[in-house]
Amino acid sequence: MPRHTQDSGMSELTHIDDNNLPGMVDVSQKNITTREATAQSHVHLGESIMQLLEGDDIQTKKGPVFQTAIIAGTMAAKRTSEWIPFCHPLPLEKCKITITPLNTTTVEITCTCLTSARTGVEMEALTGASAAALTIYDMCKAASKSIVIDQTKLLKKTGGKSDFQHNQSA
């Protein structure tokens, strides 16, 4: 099996050791710092579902869609290390999820997570946004099979070795 190496400017994969075996990154020598990450996902519901929007939410037989998605996203962010094999369990100090209609067909989910730890919270923010998007899909799928989840991405992270800000024009 070939060794994973640096390719076209990308840094070496951190979850592969010198023997080409996967494993959790050793963060024991890193400093505990306040770390924050924000991720985003878009859900294209279509006009027929968006027309069901009353005030700040869509009411279904299953309950309020956005409120339920916020709870599901928060629960998922708190349990990210159970979903992603090499994620360190982190004590989240903040998980804030917002769901905002962008236009007549699409909502935007933003998830911000904060912790004081030796490693970042990017995966928690991405997991929270993703789980909220999946919950919206689940709660609205009876009304349409044409729902699309996309644009799930990390917007920014701060507090570790390097900060990151997504370039919106990229």
C-alpha cells in the first residue's frame, strides 16, 4: 500500500502514521485554548415547501421543522466523536444553530461551536449543520422527494495553530 504523502500543496494527512496506519492525532502537547468554528449547510426545499413557512418555522405533523432541526443539530454536535472515528470528545461550551430562509426555495443553516480544548471544533460545527439539514429533509420528505442538501462547508475557525476564513468567492 502506498504511503500517503504531500500532494499539490496539501499538508500531509494527520490521521495516518509513519506505518500508513490510521489513528487519532496525539494532542497531549498542545495548549488548551479557546477554539471556535462555524459551518454552514444549504437545504433546497423548493417553493411548495417554503410556502408552508409560517413566521419563523414550518409546522408539520411531526412538529416544528426548524426547532426540531436545531435540537437535532445540537445533539449531534455534542456527540461528534461518536460519529467520526478519530475525533476527540470535546466539552462544548457553546453550540448555536440558526436557520434562515435565503429565498423562496432555500434555507441556510449555520452552526457555531465553541470549546476550550487542545483541538478544534470544526467537525462539531460541520456535524451540527449536517444533522440539522438531515432533520429538515426527514421532516419535509413527505411533501417532496426533490429536496437537496448542499454547500456544507466550514466558514471559519479560530483558536488553534492557524485560523481559517472561507473565501466566499472561491
